[in-house]
Amino acid sequence: MKLELSSTSDRLDLSGIETDGVGFQALAGVTGLGLPQLSVQWLEGAGDGAAYRGRRVLPRDIDIPLDIVGRDRVHLAELVTRLARVLADDCTLTYIDAEEVRWSTAAHWTGGGAIDPGSGERDAQTVITLRAPSPYFLSESAQTVTIGGATAGAFLNSLAGLPVAPSQAIGSIQLSNDGDVNSFPVWEVTGPGDTFKAISPKGETLQWNGTLGVGEKLIVDMGAGTVKDGTGANRYSSLAPAPRFWSVSPGTSTVTASLLNTTAASKVTCSWRPRKWVVV
């Protein structure tokens, strides 16, 4: 297992001893990387049993046993200082899988880290405890599909049987979610055009009724539930009533996008980042 612990100031390879003979090494006994803990809600009435009302996925508590090996005692002290400085900031814990795909989650140091200063001349062992507010490991590489635009060609023709005016662009996109939980697309629409619509595989619809000029952008983040233009200004008010910010299930899904009053410069880009519950 390859793990990295990083902050804005430094990045620690937790497989460093295995590859370089010195540095940091995550030892056997790491906990908190499997399925997260749940808080399950039940409704108990006067009758037998209870009715399931839903669940909430809890933050992760992760314990990482570490071996720290330096070239000498001075270098060992430098490595311990590096670890302390990373833990003092907001951290990111990253897992690199067998295909070199990187999966990360934000984490905060909540305990551990005790070191016996007299335990060795060039090595020391400790256990650090992190809490990850999100139970998911997010792929660091976004997958992207573009429809329309001069470089992407015309909108996909999978809906070619649908009557479409020359100034209307409609296309379907296949999203491949390689994670094990639902993923939230981010849509970037480049004008000219108006009345952008995104429809999920289940038929859930989000429609934006505003207008974009040439080169203007609209960014719809399904996960954050935000609608902004290219300057960061809020354009949520132009959504049609009862908008649905939807997600896509693991596996391959087909979604539909449309934009009216387009030209050859108009395009729609959909990006998504798979999420995992379990890393092994």
C-alpha cells in the first residue's frame, strides 16, 4: 500500500523506507481505510421491530503506525520536524492504487505522535491519528467529456432521431464512474447560448434559463449545489423551479445535455471525479 501525507508546506512519502532506505514508512496495522462507520436512524412504534428511516455516513478516524528512519540522529530529528509541520496544518491523505491512480481525502491530526527520544540513534516509531471529515476518497484526476465547440466537433448524434433546430444543440454523454459510490458531475457551459438543460440517467432535470454571450461561461457544480458564471458571480436565480442537483451511480451512465441558440463556438464540458469508500 502506498500512502502520502501532505500539507501546503510539504509532502511525505509513507513508503520512503521501502524505496530509499530512509524516511517514513506506514507499517502494518493501519486502520480506518475500510468501510466508514454509520449512524442509522430507526423509527420504533408500538408494534414489533422498527422501521428503517435512513443513515448518515460518519467521518473517518484513521490510525497510521509509522517507522521513521534517518541517516543519523540529526537527520532523524529533521524528519520528525517535517512530520510535525505537516500535521500542524490541514492535511491531505493520499492513497496510490496499483494502477497509480491517486485517491485523496482531507484530514486533520487529532492525536498520537508520541516518540521516545532515546529509542534509537537513527530510527523511531510512532502512531498518528487523523480524522477525515469526508468518508470518501476522491480521485485526484477528473474525467472530462466535451460536446460541441470547434475542437470537439458537433454534439453527439445519439439523439439524431429527435427533431432539432439548427440553433439547438443536443447530445448524450457517457459517464464512466470508476468509484464505488455516486459521483457528482460539474458542467461548464461556454456561450453563446441559452436555456441549458442537464438530464440524469433517471430523468432528473436541472434547467438554467439564463443567456450566455460569446465566450461567457456557466459552471454548474452538482455536488456543491452551486451555479456560477466565469467571474464567480452567483447565477442560481436563473434556474427553473424545483431544480434537481443529481449524481451518477458507479459504472457507465448516459446523461443528456442541451443548449439553445448556439453557434459553432458553443460547447458544454462535463467533468467528474470518482469517489471511493474503501482503499486496499
